[in-house]
Amino acid sequence: MPSPLSWNGPSRPAEPGAEGRVPASDSTPTPPDWIALVGTAVTIALHLVLAATTEGPSVAFILGACTFWAAFVVVRARQNRDAFRTWGFRTDNLASAAIIPAAVFVVAAAGLAVYAAFRGTLRFPPHTLLLFLVYPGWGVIQQFLALGIVVTNLEKVDGLHERKAVVVLVGAILFGLVHVYDARLVVGTTLLELLIIPLFLAYRNVWPLGVLHGWLGGLFYQWALNRDLWAEAFG
């Protein structure tokens, strides 16, 4: 089985092996999807502007971004029947792809709980369960952009499709810089993406990674930043 950083992704993902990972291929990468990259850049720009001018998450922006990218997915999927698998929207290896993210969540959540206990921010109000239901959806959208769009297109750039360590590092730094308005978020999201990108390269499945992002993100805001996202968004 290949390691996460040595996997050479084809333009059409091959069938997973016995452990749910995708076997290597020597296929020549297709050109980057510049329309998707521009759309990602616009989404990031709007996110940064709103983060600098508003307090708390913008429900309108999140709903708008989810709607736009859902429409993009539908259009691209009609043009290319393999698009869903390329982006990581697949269920054939979901069980195996979810094992490591589940373990990462347990370990990271325990670490955040210990940190919060020392800081006096360890709390879990009932509406946090509602946050855990809805926030992973936004996590899936963010990881679709970070992994399905940015990382898969970085792999298609000449000289990068065989240098997975560079793809991981660049992808993680870019994702961290999206949160440049808060240094703690930059550090937290960069470290998280350094774990997530190799898992995506190994399993090509965005679902468990989006849930991991949503759940850990909710706890990070609440326990590390002492912010209640649900209260900020809905009062």
C-alpha cells in the first residue's frame, strides 16, 4: 500500500484496495480547473471581508456559499461523471476512511478538554449538540474547497503531482492563512490540515474529514477561544 505522501492520483480515481485506500497510478494529471480555483478565491475573499467587519459567523454567507458550491458540484458532476469521486464525495470506502479521523477527534478533543479545564472554559451547553449537527456541513464545504478543489488542482501543477509533501505543506499553509484574522485559528487550522491532507491523499474521501473539521472546530471555538458559535450565529 502507498503512503499518503507518495500517492500519485490519476484524473479518474481507481477502485480502492482492501483497506479502502486508492492504489497508485502513473496517469498524466489533467490541467487544473481554473474556474473552480477562482471560485474558491472569491469565497475566501468574501469570508475574510466578513470576518473583519462582523462579529461571529455570517449565517447568510454560509448559506450562500453552501448554495453556490452545491450548484457547482451538480453542474460539474453532469459534465464529468467521475467528478464526485475526484472530489472525495464517495461512500465505497467510508468505513475505512473514517477510522483515523475518529481517532484524531478523540485524541484532539481530549487535549482541548484538558486545556479548557486549566483555563476555566470547559463547558458544554445543550445547544452544542445542535452545533454538532449543523456545523459539520460547513466543515464538509470547507474541506471540499481545501481538498477537492485546491489540493487536487495543486497535484495537477507541473512538478507537484509527484511531490506530495510539498502539496501537503502548501495546502495546509493556504488553509491556515484563510483564518489570518486570528493567530490562534491560523495555528489550529494549519495543524489540523497537516493531518487532514495526507488522509485525503490516502483515501480520497472528504466526508469524515469534513465532520472532523466541524466537530473539532466547534470545540476549538468553545474551549480554546472561549466563543460560543451557536450563540453568536443565532443569539
